Amino acid sequence: MRDLTPVLDVLAVAETAPDADALRRGVVDALAELLPCDHVVWGELDVVRMAPVAAVASDGAEIDIATFARHVPTHPLIAHHLRTGDMGPLRLSDFVSGRRLRELAVYADFYAPLGVDRALCVALPPTAGRTIGIAFHRAGRDFAEDERALLARVRPALAVAARRATAATGVHIVLTEREAQVVGLIERGATNAEIGLALHISRRTVEKHLEHAYRKLGVAGRYAAIASARSSSTSP
């Protein structure tokens, strides 16, 4: 029978962490006990500016989140997440072989300095224009399906905790008036063409407003934008 203590420790941190810093530190330490790995990394990006917000590793390793951010557009796993909105858990090996990984710039610049070539990653729902990813890293042995399933079980508690910690910081998403109008019409079920008619703007302009709103909200599509906007401040 699996020892449930590490699971309970993760849930306890998610429930009791007093602020974002304590949550990041407590989560990576608890998750490192949950699944055997070289280290767990909490990475957080401001998706409006594509700038690093925080990077914390369970073993205290220096995490160059700025370098990682530069490779986001060509990272196989992250590209899938941005295209589909799939929050995982996802293994790096689901998208690229070990041989192909070593040919990528992100390996040379980010993974190789950490001494790892395996990753199991989960994203948390974006809050206040910030996207959060939690990654388990290993060298050699890949992550198994039961480990993926266990991470999927604790992800909802982590998502709630991250949303609560972000709200406590007073960080809010700021959409322009027009972006907020477009997202509001999406919420009512309007198509891009219908939004253009309602606001007297071209369909292309609607698409640009949506592109900007998606980036600020840290989402990949209209349904995720609705959910994020409902839970965030969307007015100047």
C-alpha cells in the first residue's frame, strides 16, 4: 500500500501556505517527496511581458527561467500546451525522443546545465496574467504512467492554492475597454464576425483584440479566456 503521507503533505501546503513565496517553496519541497526525482521546479512567467516572475527548485538549484522563457516558442511540450491548452501532466518524452531533445537549443541552454533529460510537467490555470508550470526533472529513467496519474490527482489543489495566493498579492489582470468588450461578447456566445458587427470593427481587429486578451490572461483559446476573465479583474 502506498504511503499517503507525501500526498497529505502536498495538500497541507496548498491549504496553509500564507503567501505566494511560501506556497512555491513548500510545494516544490512536498512534491519532491511525492515523486522520486532530481528536483522539482516551480516556474512562473508574466505572459504580458514574457518576463520571469519566480523560479524555485526543491534542491536549491539555480534555475535560469529567463533562458527557458526564450525557448518557449520552440519547446515541444510548451508549444503543445500553448496550442491546445492541455495542462497535463505531460512528459517531455511524449513529444520528443531523447536523441532529438539533445539537438534542441533548449537542451543545451537549460536542461544540460541541470544534468537532466527527463521531465514531467503540469500547468496551473493562469491567474492575473501569470502562467505557472511545475516540472519534475530526472536524468535517465523516464516518468511512469502511475506517477503521471498521481500528479494529476493533486493538481486541482495546487491550482486553487495558486489562485488564492495570487489574489492575496493584489495582482489583477488589466484588459483595455475594447478587449474587455470583446471577451464579454465571447462569453455571450458571439462569433468573431458577430463581434465585429456589434462593435463596428473588422474581423481582423477582433482577432487582434483577442490575441492581446489571450496573452494577458495567459490562455490559449476563447473558452479558457472566459473562465479566466470571470475569476479576474478585467477593467482598467
